[in-house]
Amino acid sequence: MPKRNLRFVKRVRNVPVLGICEYCKAQFSGDPAMGNAQSAIQAQFNVHKCKPEDAGQPAARAVPEGK
């Protein structure tokens, strides 16, 4: 299982405003006008529970072709 990692993907005036969890692709945003956008995004990331994006899909099965 890959380790969770927060990646900032959008910045406004060099202030992070959007981050994603690289494991489950959850998105976290912050308001650059508040002055604490990076810490707000980090806090959202820290409390979220990862749900892999393909967790709800059944596993693919190979079906042999009939002759």
C-alpha cells in the first residue's frame, strides 16, 4: 500500500490553495486571503481517511473464450 502524501497542485501568488492526497486523490483547499491556507490544507489532509479511488469497484476477472 503506497504511503499517503499531500501534494500541493495549485498556488496563487506563491501561496498553496489546493492540495491532493496522492493515495486516494481527495482534494483539500484553502483561502489565500486568510493567511493560513497551507496550514488549513495540511489540517484537512491530516484528519481525512483514505479511500482508494477504485475501492468500490469489483476486481476484474478473466473469462476464457469458448471454442
